[in-house]
Amino acid sequence: MRIMGRPRALVAVVAGALLLAGCGSGPSQVGAASILGDQSFGLDRVQSMIDQAVRDQPYAQKLARENKVVLLGREIVRQGALHQLITYAAKKENIVADQAKIAQIAATLPGAPVTDTGQGDSLAVAQIAANVRDRGERASDTYLERQLAAKFLPKLAVSADYVGFSATAANDPEARARAFDVAKQFAADPSKVQAAVQAAGQELQQSQQTGQPGPNGFSDAGLTSVFGAAQYPALAETVLFGSPANSVVAFQPRMPAKPDWYVFVLRTRGTDQPVPADGEPQKPTDDQLTAIGTRLLQPYVGESGLRINPRYGVWDAATMGVVPNLDAAPALIVPVAGPGRTQQ
């Protein structure tokens, strides 16, 4: 139900809040929320989409009342940047749009107003931002992402050493801190990786024998393991398959089923590798293909020169989204023997 008498006032509040939030310096192209090559996603367009959402969407009105409209602005910029990236990648990979199939996808896209279902802001904000976009553009992005995934999925594989850490909950701060610390140690001194993985394996064997968790909280470990994207479509959606070789990633790959943290040291990443012989390819769902396609845009971020206006934050390669700063990101990517966060 639309809240009568509120939207106009809420729009004014939103506009004022964004003006205050935009005091920092922006990209060199004036008026751009994101830039990729000669593609510019304008600040005026972002504001117009926010205004439309607050007029028409009950949940957007709730965000405005709670001074959380910045979340909506970031998500709109994220989806706009992903549109720029998939357009860039499709052109480079010679993926041609099929207008008939795009029309079929467009007919299935949800468009009803988003209401409060008690599932939190993230899902609602993503759907609100999608609803205020052009339906044809959304469908085109979905089609191209699925085609990008279908092109590379059969022969995309990574090899990595890894350790897992038990977590008591999805937001377990101690497990996160431990995983981030170990990832940085591995990146700074790769010679430590083999011994650490072997020690983790020994601790796990002892835990199985005693039935008690080990002192370091390891839940998994492996050396030079090969993962084929076609075998693990859910894992192919994650930062493990988007990051370059010679990098270390720390994240929670099995959410929401299991909140354990993992640290992977990527040894190789290839898009011309056969599926490992010890596993059977799995048929991904359409939603998985879309998510994998989004993940496979990660390598194009650096080469395309994507830039985000600092008023919204920074681009985070691990989540393929916009975050206030990298310290707030829920995953970590560190180049081997390097001090900082990679942004591929």
C-alpha cells in the first residue's frame, strides 16, 4: 500500500541526504556515478531512480525514513556498473544478443512493489534497484551473463591449497579475523602454506579420532586441489573462480548452509582446462548461470578501467559490488607476496 502524503517529503529528505553525502571529490568526468571507457552512468540518473523508488516502493519509503537510502544508491550504482561490465565483456567475447530470448527473459522478471518480508535490507534493496531499471536492459544483462557463463563454464578450473576454519555463526567475528590473518600470512610468505595445510590435516585426523575439535579450529584442508567450475557451479559463483592465479582469498563459500571460513591460495586459473576426471559436471540452474556470469566479470574490472564515484564508496572485487570501504567488505583478496587488496 502506498503511504499517502509521505513520498514527496521523503524524496526531499533523500535528495538532501545525497547532497550531503556527495561532498567528496568524484571521477574526472563530472556528473558520473560510474565510468567504463566511454560509458557513463550519470548521477542524475541515479537520483531519478531513487526518487522513483521512494515514490512507488513501500520498502524504499521505509529506507528513507530510516536514513538508509544510501544503500539503495549504492545498489543502483552497482547494477549500473555491472551493466557496463557485461556490455564490455560481451563485445570482447563476441557474444551476440538474441532479442527473442531476451524478450522471453523480460517476460519472467518480477516487477511487483517490494514489501518488508523480514529478510533484511540486502535482498529488498537489490530487488528495488532492479525494479526501477529498464526491463529490457535487465533482461539483456541476464541473457549476456548466462551466455558468458555457458561459454567458459565447461573448461574453467582453478587449483588451490586451502584451509577451513569452523565458525559458530554467519557473522562470527573471531573466525573472520582468523581467516583474514591467515590469508595475509600466506600472501606475505607463501613458503608457509604447505606446512600449515599439513598441520591442519593432522589436527583434523586427531579430531576425528578423539571426537574433539582441535586447538586451531580447522574444519578442512587440502593441497593442490583442482576445482572445475562445471563440477561445482555453486562454488563457481564465488571469488575463488573470479580471482587471478597467485592470489589468496578468504571468504565463506558454503553460505548459508555452513558458515565456515576458508582461505584458498590460488595456484592456477584457466578457461581452457578439461573438467577433472574424478568428478561429473553438474547442470546449473538459470539463476546459477546468471550468478556465475556476474562472477566471471571480475577479471574485466581492471582491464576495462571501471571507476566508481567515491560518494558511493569503492568497487569490491570480492562481492562484485560497491562498499563504503574495503575494510567493510565480507571477503578478502590479497596478491601473493603483496601488501594490499587486489581489485580485478
